[in-house]
Amino acid sequence: MVEHPLIEKWASQIASITLGACKSEGGSRSKILNIGGQNTLPLLFKEGKIPNPPRIAFEVWDQAPGDWPVELVNALGKNILDPFKWAEYCVKECQAELLCVKLVSFHPDYGNKQPELAGKFIKDLLKRVEVPLIIIGCGDHAVDNSILPIVSEAAKGERCLIGSALQDNYKTLVASVLADGHSIVAESPIDVNIAKQLNILISDMGLSLERIVINPTIGALGYGLEYAYSIMERARLAALSGDKTLACPFICFAGQEAWRANEAKLSPQHGIIWETITASALIQAGADILVIRHPSAAEKLNKHIKNLFS
Amino acid sequence: MFIIGELINGMYPVIAKAIIDKDKAVIQQYALKQVACGASALDINCGPASRQPLIDMPWLIETVQDVTNLTLCLDSSKISVIEAGLKAAKNKTIINSTTADKDKLNIIIPLALKYNSSLIGLAMSAKGIPQNKDQRLELAAEIITACLESGFPVENLYLDPILMPVNVAQAQLKDILESIHEFKFISQPSPKTVVGLSNISQGTNSRNLINRSFLTMAIAYGLDSAILDPLDNQLLDALITAELIMNKNIYCASYLDAYRKK
């Protein structure tokens, strides 16, 4: 008897988003990256097309983090003291193709820098590295509403990914991103209903669903990873079945969550393992961008992705 | 839910007049209004008063597909009128409809195959309208068998259990609901199911309420598609909410608007 494999066919596909703009397009990046565009579940290569592998973004802060585990600080060395050197180290030494810059120093509790300085910082950073940028605010709503419009304008035409838009704080950022040609990170608290609602609110303001990347919020291995996985899976199944409001790529802050785990601090190797395992599970769940902290974890993940996609 | 908008039908005086006057604007306005309210397809019926359906049907098809690329549901009991519509159609089509009678199936299934059209099969025959669930299932099975024998893909077949008015055949409605569920088990892949919703409330004075109550229940029995008035806002709200409860869509605060926009 001939066996016919059951091949699932989906009605829809995930939006394809370009990060970065080359000189010919009005930006200054040497290379651009595409994410999303798949019309099947993660890694089911026989069931559809998956034009882009998951991308690793190296997390860089605009000031030295005060509370990172020793292993992380040691791995990054003195670079961590200067955000530009840190960014250059990631690109030149670790072959980062994407950076995720967090503007921590503007937070009232961690530096309280003047909002006006944010524009210059981003302009300088764009001169020092030529990879596409993800730019994330400090997490304080009021401060982010003053610095992110400045940052967005400073990076106008560079097609960055800027975040984060939240259900109760999205209008200012959406307006800026819309005006300056960037894409947006829409963050929801491990809640598919809010993820969908926020995407609708953002698209109602005129920003296309094809310029939204969902941050579903994730938990590390042992800290809610399965729940995050199920939320991502549910959103992806709905998206592929035709729900355009959820058909956006995912960004997952795997490094941030993994290094918070107690187990990550048990030995120098534990943290790297925790970050790598957390991120590789998120690849299975459908992550399109993984924001990673440790260069060795990034290296392992890039190898893993290469194996999966070859 | 695959919503087939019912409003372009010559039994409505405004449409009948537009057909006689060849007033494209009126037809197109009705097409676009239904699209805006969430229709997935549009039923096209010249109506009983049309004296020249072989001309009116293609004219309606051309008029509607000038403004939308939605699927068109060619609604006529006359095979020649359906074929005239199929010839004119560039959009996807559904033939509405065939009965379970062999002589009719032998003509309409090849026609559907020739024009790559979907097909609505009514669970009734020249003998009349079935009186219970078993008769409905038997007629449905005859239609499915004819499709399988001709190589017509069953997933493109929409089976209609024949919805009866509540004031005529109240005792049959539970059987009709169960038929919607059980049609799915006749073959693998399953056929789709459809009802002409407004039949249920013919001659009653609470038409909208009866329509939306039945639709909600039919969705719970797994109904795939309905021919209905998409401009009835409360009906659409009930439909969307029933599908939400069946876990067909993901909830969000503005789920009613989100559904209509997609």
C-alpha cells in the first residue's frame, strides 16, 4: 500500500518585514535583513516556505549594566563600559548581523539622562556600526514617550525596529514610527488576546500590520517557557489560518529572561546553556528574532539555526 | 463562517427594477455594502420576474465583478441560466444549486468540473422535501456518491439540509441541526454545509430574532456557510460571537470589528 504523507496547507502567511535600509534606499546600513514571510509552522520545511531563518540580535545597553551576572560581564569585558565599543565588539568580533539597543540610561532610576541626548546617541551609534538596529526604550512610559520620538526621528530612513508599544501606551510611538518609516515592537504580557487587540489598535492608527513585530513576552526555561510557547503557537496557528491581525513575526527577549533564572548563575557554563536552551525552544515556537546577551550562546544558536536550515 | 450575501436577488423590488433598467450603480452599491459588512461571497439571482434570465444573469455577474473579486454564487433552478453565468464569471463561483436527482446531478457536476466551480447540493429530490434526518442523510449521501464517481472534489461541495420555516415544520428543526453535524461524517474529506438562513423565519413576525437564534445554534452544530443578509448587524454580531465561542477565532476586545475587517 502506498502511503501518502498528510501535508497541511495553510490559508495565510506571516508578514515579511525588512530591517535596515541601505544607502540606495536612503539609509546607511551595509546589509539589510528580512524576517517572517513563512506560510507554515516553524521548521516544517516540507509543508510550506520558510524564506528567512530566525535572526539573532545582540543585546547592547547604552550604559554598563549594574546587575548582570559575572559570567556575562566577563564575556563582554571592558567593552561593556562604552556602548559604542560594546556594539562594535558584537559586530566585528562576534559577527552580529543585528543589534538590539536598550536605552536604559534615560530611566529615572538608572541614570535619568536628558531625553535630548537620545537622538545624538542613536546618530553616533548609526555611524559606528552598519548593521540594522532594534531600539528599545527604558521601560518608563513617560520617559519612553519623550525619548522614542527623538530616537525615531534621528534614525529616520534607517528602517529600524522600535519598541515597545503597549496596550496602554502606544499612540506616541506609533505616530513616530509611522512618520519616520520604521517598524514597531508591540508588547503584550503573555496574552494572545491583548497581542491581537494591540495590533488592531496600532493598525487602526494607520501603521500597516506588515510593520509590526510581536513581543509576546516569554519566560525562560523553568520560568514559564511552556506557557509562552503555547501562546506563540496559538497565535501562529490563528495567523496561518487567516487571522491577519496576528500574522506578524515574533521577537523574543531570551537573554534577558534566561539570565534572570537562578540556575543561570550556578556556574560559568550554566548561563550560556540556559540562554541557548531557552532560545532554541523559542525557535520551535516560531521566534523570528531572538535577543541574546552572551556571545557564546549566540554562536551556539547560530550553529543550531544553520543546521536546522541546511 | 463563509458568509454568502443574499441581497442581489430579483425578488427584492429594488434589485428587480435595477435589472430591468440595467442600472449598474444600484447593483454595485448592494455588492459593496455586503462586502463591507463581512460577506465572503455574493449570491446572484435574477429573480422570478426576470423575463430574460439568460441575459440578466451574465449582466449581473459582469456588473458585480467590476467592483469586487469575491466569489459569486450563481443562484438559479435553470441549468441554462447557471451556465450563462459561469461563462461570464471571472471570479470564483459556486453553483446554487443541484438537487439529489440523478438526471440533474449528471448535468450539473460535469458543469462544475468544466468551470472549476464549487457546488451547493440540496438534500431534496423530485419526490419532495425530506421529512426527517435519515431521509436528509440518504439524499446527501447520493449527492456525495455522484461527486466521488465523477471526480468532483467533495471539499468543494456545500450540502444544504433544506431549512424549513419554523411555522411550517417546527418538529423538523432539531433534525435539520443534527443533519448539519452528521453530513460531515458521510465522507472523508468532508463536504461543507450551508443553509439558506431566511427560510427559517418565512411568514413569522420575529424574523431577525429567529434567524440569528437558529444561526447561533447551527454554528454550534458545525455549520460552515450560510446565505444571509450581512447588513443585519445583530445577526452578524451573533454569528461572530458564536464562532468565537466555538474557538474559531481568537478573542480580543474589539473582536466584532476585527472579524468584519478581515
